[in-house]
Amino acid sequence: MPTIDPIYIGDDAFQRLAAYCADSFPDLPITLVADTRTFAAAGDNSARALAAAGRAVRSVILRGDNLHADEYGIARVLTASPYGEALFVAVGSGTITDITRYVSFRLGMPFVSVPTAASVDGYTSAGAPLVIEGIKRTHYSQPPLAIFADPAVVKRAPAELTAAGVGDMLGKITAAADWRLGALLWGEAYDEAIALRSRAAAQTCIDSIDEIAQHSDVGLGRLMQALVESGLCMLDFGESRPASGAEHHISHLWEMGGLQDGGPQPLHGAQVGVATILVARLYARLRELTRGDVRRLLEEAAAEGRAGDVAEIEAAYGSMAPTIIAEHAGFLEMPAEREAALRSTLIERWEDVQAILSSVPEAELIERLLRRVGGPTTTADLGLSQARARSGFLYGHYLRERFTAAKLARLLGVLRYPL
Ligand SMILES: [Zn+2]
């Protein structure tokens, strides 16, 4: 299991970074990747500390607001980086970190993270969420070897980034419940200890929401720790399952649509937060079903078969449909025996399913928490059209071959929008 050492959050983060690089990579030149904002926030200080320690630093500073973790963003960092071996230092939040993570990984070079905002849980993870050929998914990559965060930098980050961090963390509530559904109904690999850690990290945010809203040192420290812990859960499990469920699939589809349109995008965590409210509402809807309802709904849905799914994918994904269909074969070409087993488990163990459904709080609580930190709570707040909001909610579950509340609702024929 890879380890990240140290994960340092403290006032002398830049000096610690320089000392770490001197100790661990004394001979490698350093390629520091930032955008203009994150360079001003922490890149300049990092470069100075490294230069003061006698290191050769080449800064790759990306300009413009429209930077995404996609082919273009990857190519920009790759072509601007000096040729040859280097230690990559990513100074930024999600996008810069994920691009640098991936570029360094593919070059076979080490990478260190200097987070500039408590906005996302990906700092400590190994996977890189990238949009490639229009499809967003997590690509195999590498975790940073070490992390150095200055709390003063995180504190100065725009409030919307902190609110996005809260949104990403609240998503763990539905992600954890989805994971348990996957383990019970679809036989997915599950690790109870990791699931509890991920859920506990989300609870820390809920319990500290007033401090986070005030941007106090304590509040931002707890949020950062929670985001780090969520990323470590992904790292320890080996994939994003502990931290990503239906709420992430919905947000990914929204994001893919936004990238096709071009222009500025809402922050990842902002989209996840709004999607979490919708998924919490879906959980409430599913809780209303009795075992008798489930039996009846399954009989009705059996008549339709999986042809309806293929038609939905083709309508929603257009030219990407063949890729989505191929990667969703486990569900679309489910053998009759497996489908029968799934149906009987659903009926026989409906109490156990209900217990999982009950672990997700009412949507109003998520909404209140997001409002408390000034985050968006509706798809309109995110600037999404009704059509895009609907498409993400109804068809996001086809993006991954994972079992979620959305998948359960689709199987029962009760996945509808608006809810
Ligand atoms: Zn996320």
C-alpha cells in the first residue's frame, strides 16, 4: 500500500517542503506547476524556499481561467515542462494537482503536493479524475509522495472553494450508503473499516460546520483533515469507491456537458454538494417502499428488460454511447441467474436494504449545511439548464459499473426527475 509521508499541515510548510526535497531528492531539478492564482498564493513562496535551499526550480505557470483536467490541460503542462528528469511539485487545488499527478506519473517522475485550498478530497488519492474524449472517470495514476499545506494559504482561499470542499465531503454520506448497497446487492468488494473512516470524516465536517463557515483556523483545519482522510480512504482501498457514489456520477455528467459547451465550470465540490441533496431525496423516496411495493415494481420492470437502458444511454451519451455501453456490460448483459439472484436478495433482505437507506439523512439537512457555508444548493445555482440537471440525475449511473441508489431506483423503475 503506498504511503504519503509526511502529510504536513503547518505554518512552516514551505521550509518543510524545501527540507524534504533536499533530503529525499537532492539531485533532481524541480518542476513547479501552478496557475497564476495559486502561484501568487503559494507557488512563489514554495519556489523561493526551494531556491534558497540551492535548488534549480523551473515554474510552469498556467494562465487563463479555463483550465481543466482534460487532454488539453495535460498537454499544456507536458509541453511546458522541461525535458528530462524532475521532481514535480503541484501548487494548487484539484485541477492543478490532478494534471500534475497524471503527467508526472506518465513520465515516471515523483510528485509532491502543495494544496492551496480545502476544496477537494483528491490530494491524497492515487487516481486522477480526468475528462478524456469527453468522458470523465478516474484514471490510474499516483499519489503524491508528500504533502505540505500552509493553513494561512488555505485560509485565504476564496470562500467558494471552502464551500466546495464541504460539498465534496457531504457527498461521502451518500457514497458510503451506495457502497453498502453495492456490497449487499451486487457483491462489490467492501471494507467496513474504510467505509466507517470515510463516513466519520464527513461527520467531522457536519459537526464543525459553524467553525468552517467562520473560516476559523480550527474549522479549516478540520475540513482539510477530513478531505485528506477521504483521499486516504481511496488510496487504502485502491479505488475511488469509498468516496464516490451516485452523487459523483451525476456531477460528472453535468461536468462533461459543461466542458462540451466550453466556458467556466462550477467547482467539482459545488456540483457534488447539489447532487448529494438530490440523491438524499432519492434515498427518502426509496425508504417509502415496502417489500410488497418492491415485489410489484420488480415484476413490472422485468417486462421491460435492459433494452430500455441501452436506449437511454444512446439518447443521453450520443457519440460516447458505444464506450459507455461496452463498459456497462455487467449490468446491460446481466445473466438471467444473476438478475434472479438480485431480485430475490432485494425482496428477501429488504429490511437490510432499508437499514442502509436509513443511514442517509434528509435532504434538508444537507441543504442547510451547504447554505451555512454559502455553497450552492440547487441546479439553478450551478447555472445548469433543466435538461442538463435532469440528464445527469437520470443517466449519471451509467458512467460507472457500480451499484448505487440511482441504480436501485432504475431497477425498480422509480428513477424520475424532478423527484
Ligand atoms: Zn469528489
